[in-house]
Amino acid sequence: MSDTPLSPEKVSSLPLLPKDRNFEGGDSPASTPSTYPAKRRKMESSFRQGEEEDALSADDAVMTDALPIIPELKPSKWQGTINNVVKAIVSIRFSQVAAFDTEGPETSEASGFIVDAKNGIILTNRHVACAGPFVGEAICHDHEEVDVYPIYRDPVHDFGFLKFNPEKIKYMPLSQVELRPELAKVGLDIRVVGNDAGEKLSILAGSISRLDRNTPEYGDLTYNDFNTFYLQAASSTSGGSSGSPVIDIDGNAVALQAGGHTKAATDFFLPLDRIKRALGFIQRGEVVPRGDIQTQFTYRPFDEARRLGLRPETEEKLRKLYPDEIGLLVAETVLPDGPAHKKLEEGDILLTINGEYITKFVPFESMLDSNVGNQVSICVERGGKPIEMTVKVGDLHAITPDRYVEIGGSKLNEVSYQLARAYCIPCKGVYVAEPSGMFRLDGPDNGWIIKSVDDKETPNLDTFIQVMKTIPDRARVPVVYYSIADTHTILVAVVQVERHWSSFRLAVRNDNTGLWDFTDLGEALPPKPLKPSTKHFIQLDDSLGPAKNLIRCLVKVNFYMPCRLDGFPRSRKQGTGVIVDKEKGLVIVSRSIVPTSMGDLTLNVADSLVIPAKVLFLHPTHNFAVVQYDPKLLGQTDVLSAPFSDKTLSQGHKVTLVAHNHNQRPVCLNTVVTDVTCVTIPHNGTPRFRSINMDAITLDTPLALQCSSGILADADGLVQGLWMNFLGERNMNGHDNEYHLGIHISTVRTVLDRLRNGEEHVALRSINAELMPVQMAQAAAMGLSDEWISKVEQANPSKHQLFMIRRTEAASESAKVLKELDLVLSVNGKVITRMYEMDVQYDLEEIEMTILRAKKEMVVKVKTSPVSGDGTSRVIFWAGAALHEPHKAVLQQSKTLPSQIYISARSKGSPAYMYGLVPTMWITHINSKKVVTLDDLIAAVKDAEDNTYVRVRCVSFDNVPIMLSVKMVNHYFPLVDMVKDPNAECGWSKRE
């Protein structure tokens, strides 16, 4: 059974504080349960278990008359102790705002306690003080709130100190808890007082059972303590209790709560010896000296040490010197290239340092900490032989990273001692702390170390910075890397340098201010001009007939999104597009591959030529987008415009599928159309694009479900349809369902013809309503007459159906006239039995519809509304949230529109994440002032000062109003306005 960390996600039920029976003044009748009648004992039990019901009923009244008189009890000493201690306990709400070292961006709650009231110093855990950028506040016992920032976090052990201004606490006298590590003993009755499981204050009881437990293991690629003992007790704490003091009955802190077991009532406490020493240096304004020889030791009992070669005479001598001792320190991991490399070996039994016998971690660390930069003499036993060596003690702070580089949406820092020790690798190299953006590399896991970029070695962060400065923006370069967990396998990936969406800057920790100071690392070199190049497609076998040439219509599409907009779940997508006009460079691609216009789009032609492209049109309801490349860049490459057929595909038609499969390999096979029908793709809980009002084609081959995009052609090689993947809903396992269906060529022709005719902004018109097919039996039950059924049969002999209004969009013109469940009979006098017949609305400002509502036939005039193919064209980033106007999917799924300020996404570790700005909410008020548009929001928040709260009134997607207070952290999350701009280098302009 492994040790696992406590976290808010693993919250267990809280045990209540047991009744304390240590009454002063000896036993009393109250402490003798046998004096109680059975009914009264049951009542007491119900109170103890926290049952929320009346303990006494009317039937109990007679029995209570016979109860003995209970004398007034004196309060226990524990009660007085806790009353004094709780005034020094604080609840800490904090965020690590950026990924760094072993931790990603995260928001959580924890505990801490004041250890220096005069100077305003709080002791908590290292994983609370955060190795990376920290933002947080402490809430005192009287619910006063004060900003805190870290002034020290230990390089190895799980403790850190936060600083606050004592003058900000106005209504409560400050007190502190004394650190008394020497009082920790086995059997000591203790209380853990803190913010357990998110509660403001919890008091949990236990007894110390061990003083020499080896450090718990919390998992891979995360923080783990080492080279120290831990105390063990059974007190059933849970997430949020991290940083709580472990106190004795006199109110002294004897240990620091650090972790626990999620499957047992076992808790792990950090001893206070090294903590008390570090506090002394900090109070004197000095640097805390920390030495190390890059070796992890583990405590082994004598029986295990004997098996490793401990000599009997050595054991006899140590048992005489230390009668209570039961074990020794044994080398567990010796880091390559460290001070002890090729000197110490795994399994060496430590005896002395500088002539002093060392059997515990405290004297071991004391010896190293007092000899930073000096040579020490170490004596060990190896296989029964005593060996003496000299080792230089290194500076532990020097191998603990305190800076990171931000580039292309990724964050990188130097390999820390934490990671190097866990995987026994040299403590050097460039580590990808946040594997996203341009350094979202391929591989079985994360934990990547960059070996070289563009064939230039990157052994450290400074060299990495210099290498990246020499590479132009948008350049495609090879990156050689390996996993920290598998140094034997060297991997390579080709990445596109991204210097236009995000900053290239260095962040350095500043313990005086608690912030990480940013330094801009210069402007990007402009992209290299692309030269025309001629490539050749592969040749398919002649047995495939005319369809073999259609491979020249297909190009591979890669799309990278710097921000996930419109509810889209991923930042990278790849698939296949179809060239429909090689002279103008027009390509049709699925909207599940290109969902928005904000991003970097590249096309891979003939598997050998990569060129940029831009988004021209995003169809608001049908599953396709039109993108464009510069035809001049292809040189004489023999691309082919997809030759369209005028014949409409029907059930039973034979077609040839030419596509790329899930491995991006070409597939060409003959199959049959099994059905052509209007499908309804389920909507997702978080609104995002889904195709509606479109006839879809299904094929008689399971292989088609493995192909993301392609072409459906007839025997003459003419294209009758497009095969595409459709993004569906998220399933129970958290994965996104995808559907693979075909669409008629007629679906894209309306838009394509306009683009070919030179229209820069194709504007369609729509009734903004979702339709669904209804069979005649259902329509007849809804009141459809035999006369209309006959008209339907004449209009479409192959499929007898009508369409029903499933929903109308919020605030649309059609919503004023049409209602849900209306049956559409005809549009402008034409009976509508095929979905593409509704496309007539694209050009008309008003249409006449005959509908059946509640068994009554009526004629209504419906105004159409212009719909843009631009998608979301403006985004505001504020407090770590991405805000824009409600996109099409939101309008489809919502009946109301509280404002034009919709929360689309948020960053982990941001104020939006910490204070509850959830995607799918609308913002309606800022500081009680109504805001409707994005400009209203900017005007309301642009002057908000840093570290102040802004009151934000929101409305949830279910129309529940919510009032929140959001703290401004402008240093890490400034207000940014991004607007689509065709003249900008990346297609968007940014104003900060």
C-alpha cells in the first residue's frame, strides 16, 4: 500500500472530536456511564455522533425526572489550550499560478500557523508555499483576511514560511505557537488544529506512534520529501489540513502536518528540528544555509543493515554508544555527476562524518548545512569493509531552480534536485514543466527534458534562451528530447516556433516582494520568406480507376489554438482537407479540425511540403470551414481541384471513398451508401459547435469510421460528397465522442461559389432554428391531415418526412414567431421534405412558412438574420478568464441572454479559477454596475487596483444569479483585449 498525498479532491468524511475524559479533580458521576439509564445513554450517543434530530422525545420526559443530578464540570486543560492556539491558526487560500518544477498550476486551501507574531511569519508546508509563483491570502481566526507571500520554501523538506503585515490585523491580538521539536515522543497525546477538508477550523485528536518513519511517497513527477524522518500518528486528517500545527496539551507545536494515507487513518508529520533552525536565520534576516552531497539516505534497522554487510563489532559499538538506537542511515540513491558520484555507492552504511558518529537525519543534515562549500570526511561500511572518503558539500539552493522561461505557451525550468533524485539522473538539463503550446511533444508521457533545439545542444536554461533567440518565428525546427523516466530512448519532434501569440520572457523569483519578476527576452526574428517548391504526390494503383487521381485533392491539416475558445476541448487538431480550387488555394476542412479563427493553420501537401494557411469562412451550422493557402508556394506541385458531380447521392449508390485513416495514411476503397438522413448530434453540457440541419451520408464499411476526412466519388472520379468527422458530446469517461459521416457537395457549393466570386466576407441568412425529422405516423398524431400527407408523398417518394422546430436561438427574430414543436409544412409554398431545401433561406430577408401548431395550420412570416462566417472575433482576457460574446452553440442551447459577456474558458491557478468564475456563466454586473457588452466590462475593470477585490455578479447557464468577489492579480493576469485583424501578422491584434 503506497502513501498518497492529501488533496481537496480526496476529501473523506470528518471524524468528530472524541469526548475528552481527562477531567480535573478526579472521577465524577458524569464520567460513569453505568449511572445513566439505557435511554439516556442512547441520547448521549446520538449527540456524540452528530445526529441532527431531537435526542429527547415526549416519551423520555418521565425518565429524565429520575436522572441523577450532575455537578458542573471543570473544563479540561485541552479546551483552554486549544482556545489559545486557535488564535494563531490561519486558513490559507492560495494558487500556484504557473507550472513549475514538479507542480502544475493549481488552486487549493490549506492551513498554517503564526510562529512569529511580531514579524508576521506563518509556517506551512512547502507544497503550500509553492515552488513556483504563488498568490494567496490567510484568513485569521476572527475572519480577518491578509495577503501573504512566501519568503522561504525548503529545497527538500516539506515546509515553508509565508510573510504578512501584522499591522493589517486590527481586531484580534496576534499570538504565536512555539516550536518545540524535542517534545515529540511516542505515545504523546496530540491535536491537529487546522483547516481540515476545507472547513474553517477542525480539531482532530491522535497519538504519536512513530518518530522514525521513512518519508512517504506521494507519486511520480510530483513533490516528495527525503533525507528526514517523519512522525506517524492516527488522526484521520484530510485535504486542507496541510500546514496544521501538531500541538501537545501545553499548546506547543511538536510537529507539522504534512500528508496522510487516503485508505487508512494514518497521518505523517514533519519534525520541527530543521524548521526551527531555518526560522532563526530568517528572523535574523540571513540566508538559510543548506548543504547537500546529492545523495538520498534511508533509515534501515540493524537487521537489514547486517544483510548489507554491517560488521558485528560495528553494531556492538553503536549499540553501546546509543542504547536506544535500532538502525543506521544507508545510501539509497547517489546522483550522477554529483559531489558523491564515484565515491559513495548505493547500499553504503553511513558511520561517521568528520569523525562524529551519525545515526539520525538531524545530525546528518546539521553537519552538511554547517559545511557548505567545505570538504567533509565520510566513513562508511561497504560489504563489511570500512571506507573513508572526502566529499565536497554543495549548496542546496544552487540546484533548486528559482526561475523559468515562458515561450510558445510552454514553461521550462532547469531540472531540479527533486526530479533528479527521483529518477537518479544528473541534476542538470532543461525540463518542460508545462508541456503545452509549441513544446507539447509526442511521447508516452510528459516529464520531458530538452536535449537540443534546431540541432543546437541546450544543456542549461541560459543556453536554451540563446538558442531560441536565433530561431525566426514560425520556423519548423527539430527538437531532440527524452523522458525523465526513460533516459535510454531519445525522441525527436518537429515543432513550429511560436513567438506571436505569447511572450518570450524569463521569470525570476523575488523573495523580497513574493512575486516573480518578468524580463522580456526580446522581439522574435521575423519569419523567413517562403519560396515556391514543387513536390509530387504518391501514385495509387491503376486498379482503383479514375479515383486514384483524387489523392491529389487531399492535404493534411494541422491547427494549433493558443486559447480554447467557444467551448472547444483541445488546443491541437489534425486531419485532412480537400482542395476545391487550386487556383485560389481554397480547401474544405471539418470544423472539428478548425473550430475557430484564432490559431496557427498549416497544410501538409504531398507529405513533404508544409505551407501556412488562413481561415476564410466557418459555417455556423454545417460541419465545414473554408481555408486558403497561397497557390504560388506550391510551384509546379500537381495538386488537383476536386472535380464536382451534379448528381446527388442516394441510398444504394456505389461510391469510392478516398481518405486518410487515423494514422494519416491514404485509404481508397469501393463501398455503398447505406442511408442519407438528417442526423441529430447530441449537444454537450458545455456548449460548443455541433452540426445541425444537415443531411448526412453513412457508408457500408467499418473502415470509414477510422477515416477523419476524405472524398466520396463516383465511377468516373467525380466528387459527390465529402467524408468528415463531427465533434459530438463528452461521454461518461470524459472522452469526446466523434461521429464520421458524409455530406453532399451541394452543402458547400453555396459558400464556395461566393468565395470564388471574390466575396471577402460571406454573409448568410438564417432563421436560427434547429430542425429535426418527423415521420408521418408521428405527424398524423400531431394533427397532420391526409391532404398534407399526400403532398409529402408526392414531394419525396423515397422518404416521407417533415421537420419539426426543435429549438430556436435565444434573442433571434425567429424566436418571436416560431415555437418549439412547430411542424414545418412548407416554405414559400414548397413542401419541405429534405434538409437542404431549407437552404433557400440563405438569401432572403423574410420567408413565408406554413406550420402546424397544436393541430392548427397557420401561415407565418419569419424574418431571417444575417449570420457571419467569422466565428468569435473578439476575446477579453481578464482575471485569467477568456470572455467573449455568446457563440452559436450557446445561443442554440440557452433560452435567455443575460448579457453579451460570456465566460468561455479560464486558466488553472488564476483568480477566475480561485474565486469561482466558471465557464458557461454570464457576467452581468461589476461592483453593482450593470455591464452588457465587452466594452462595458473593460470600462468597469480597467482601473481596478492590484490586490483589490472586484464584486462580480454572474448568471449561471441555468439562470441562477451568483455574487462573487474576484481578487485582481494584474502582475500575472493583466487585462488584454484581442480583436480579429486581417492586417495583423497573426490575424489578431492585441491591446494590453
